Amino acid sequence: MSAPKKVVLAYSGGLDTSIILKWLQTEYGCEVITFTADLGQGEELEPARAKAELMGIKKENIHIVDVREEFVRDFVFPMFRANALYEGLYLLGTSIARPLISKHLVEIAQKHGADAVAHGATGKGNDQVRFELSAAALDPSIRVIAPWRLWDLTSRTKLLEFAEANQIPIAKDKRGEAPFSVDANLLHTSSEGRVLEDPAQEFPNYVLQRVVPVEEAPDTPEMVEITFERGDAVAINGEAMSPATILAKLNDLGGKHGVGVLDLVENRFVGMKSRGVYETPGGTILLEAHRGIEQITLDAGAGHLKDSIMPRYAELIYNGFWFSPEREALQALIDKTQEHVSGTVRIKLYKGKASTVARWSDHSLYSEKHVTFEEDAGAYDQKDAAGFIRLNALRLRLIATRNARVAQK
């Protein structure tokens, strides 16, 4: 395959992607365009611009884009309408960011007439799959370059030697082995590797990036009210906020109370198991609140159907199929169920827990006069239950009768 002439690189400004930038230049002699996404990772991104310029990237080829609102509005919120959890626990914080990054990589490539995009995901992880499946769905003609699957820089020592040989700045703490690897965005922080690689060992508290250890959380609970419209959060404590602002606010509240820490050994799409520590304080609160408002506004049939497809929906996101027709079809079903999911939920935050304590809505299906243990003034005739039970028991009686008859022979 011929060398690419122009490549758009997903660039963080860190050591690995800086090495990739230089490797693309030296390996292919190609023009490199950088894309750095502000996903709310909490880091200053302007140094990435300066570093790219230092490495010879033209100013017009450096793209630093604030995608926080787009990320929460168009990716996180649709996912939360589904109450999506991978393997019943993981809130998909890394998974859901990758299709957004791929979308911008492809758009910038089309804008600049680039013939390839590149990413820094390794050949062992899920992200390579997510980036490349998304790119294929958005532009089937685009070439994807994954240096970790191509080069011979197979150790930290070799990476540092390459960086030194090419005058790539190296942060002092990169000269030793990093204690663990961190990926962050507005939805979560993911920590993996090194001290976390033995699942038989409890993770040390210094791994935590945005959530206080539960032992250090306040001794006094805090209440927060979240208002929803059609399945999406729109206000906190009565104050209307944008999607990204809501998630950032909930992160602050949850982090302070030790909410949203998950120690998980998960099944990667490529086949191996991996152990990670995830911190999703705002997302954990949001999931609890969304479940709370659905309890009174969502019909049982729709809700149970939605719950039955959730594992499949979550798996599609985890495996990189955000832009697939099946995910979009499931999304249409999920969004239909959210038409009346509007109202307010009060959540209690205390010692690592986010618990629904109250919920109310003009769209509520909850009928106190039907469910009351007191006089219901004829709202519900308990005698009706007898026929209901007889009809539902009919097939069970027939089965039991058949089994008894067969057993006598």
C-alpha cells in the first residue's frame, strides 16, 4: 500500500501521540494534521497546540475543538435514555467518546483532503476497534493508520529513545514507569495498568482522580433535585443548565460524596479480560435519577421491553458499533419510550451512594387511589383479580395435569 500523503492524527499532546506524530512524519514523509478534542478531561489543552507547532505542524493544521456540549447532548444523553450498562455495571465512559472523536477526525480529513486518519490505540484494547469501525461507517474510503500495530517501538525504553533521538519533549515523570494509565472525559475517568493489573489486590486510594474515598466523604447527606424532559436532564435544583454543565455539576456533587467508583474486571471485545477502576460520579447520579423518573412515567410494557434490549444496546456501544443501523434502530425504540419521561427526582448523596428518595411528574402513571390500602371509593374491584388469576393459571394447570397423567403410566 502506498504511503499516505496527508494524515489527521487524534492528538492529545502527550508522549505517545507526540511520538506517533513524529513517526508518521519520518515513516511516511507525509503532512500531519492534528485534532485535539476537549471532552472535559480537565487538562489544559493549549500546550498541545504549542507542542504540535514545535514539531513542525502548520498553525492551520492544528485543530483544538471544544466538543463537551456535543459529547453530552448527542452521545451521553442518548445512551443514558437507555440506562445502558455494559456487563451490568460499566457506564461506558470511554466507549461513548470514541465515535465522537472519529466523527471529527473524518470531518477534518474531508475538509483538508487527507487520505488517512491515525490514532494512538494499542493492538490489545477496544479503542482501536471503536475508532476504526466508526471511521469505516462515516467514510468507507478513509484509510486508518494504527502505529501500535505497525512499528517496532514495543517497550517504554524504545519509546523514550525515539523521543530523545527526535527532540520530543519528555515529562520527567515519564522517564520511570507510570503507576497506572488514565483516560478521562466529562463522563468518567478510567485507570488501568501497572498497580491495577493484579485483580486480587485492592486498588490504592491514590488511583482515584475525581472521587474522594468513601471513608473521607462528608458525614452529612446532601440532596439534589434533577429535572428531566423527554428522558434528558435539563435542570439541577430548579436551575436550567446545558447538558455539559449538568454533567459537570453532578460530577462535583458526586465526587465530593464518594459516589461512582467501580472496580471492574471486564471482557474486552478482542477477547481478553482487563481490570480497570472507573470513576463516574455524575453519570451514577444521572442513571439513578433517570431510573427514578421512569418508575412513575414509563409504562410497564415499554419499560420491560426497554430493559430487555439494554444489554444488547450497551454491547453495541462497547464494541464500537455506535454508527451501526442496529444501534440506530434500538435508539429509535428507546427514544419513543421517553416521550413522557419528564419530571423531577430528588436524590440523596451519602457515603458513596446516590439514592432516589422522591419523584414527581405531571406525566405520572402512579395512581394512589388504585394502590392505596385505605378505602379506594371503587377505583379498583378486588374481585376482578380472581378471573385474572384463573386465566393466567390455566396453562399451568394443564401442564400439571399432563405431567401427573404421564407419571402414572
